[in-house]
Amino acid sequence: MIACSTVILQTRGLRSPPGGRGQPEADLVLATASISDQSGEIHADVGGSRRRLQSSVMPEEPSVDELKERQLDQELAERELLAKADTDADADRHRRRADKAQYLREKLEQRERADRAAAADQPPGAH
């Protein structure tokens, strides 16, 4: 497990009002939530039963360095496939993909330079 914490969950539509008529009640319940290492799924233990939760939490965005590395790997892989292409159509496809990966990597480098320049222009302690 990556994390385990006590949380308050809002349960909607899980319990009907007395008599089974009208709108479902929205309750707040205390639960133990955990995030799985392998799948990233979030589970909660609510009243003795384990439930998989849908989360609006977004995973962390990869860093610019990670994105540049992915694009470089993609470019190299496509250039390798280009060298092995059997047909002109395959060669064109791999060349376009390699060129696109190179273009995206260059754009990421531009963004990185712009971010560094912007940070250098800010006075110390400013965010």
C-alpha cells in the first residue's frame, strides 16, 4: 500500500430514506482509505465492507525531464523502425512519428528554457 488514512466519505444513493420513498440520503461516514501500489486504485473499508472508490484525484503530472526522455525514446524507436521499414509507406509513417517526437522534445526544451528565464526574472521569495 502507498497510503492508508482515515477519511470522511460522502455516500450518495447508498441508503434510502425511511420507508424507501423520496430522495436518497447523503451521509457522511468514517472510513479507512488505502491506495494500492500496483494498480493505483483507491479502496475504502466502510462498515466492514471493502469498496473500490472512484476518485477525482489526478495523478501527478510527469516532469519536463520525464516527458523529454519519453519523446527521445519514442524518436529513437521510430528511427530504428524507419531503418527496418519494408515499404515506402512504412518508412514515411516511421519518419513522421520520429519527426513528431523530435518536435515535441524540442518544444519541451523551449518550455523548460522559458520557465527558467521566468524564474530568474522573479525577485527572491516571489511565487
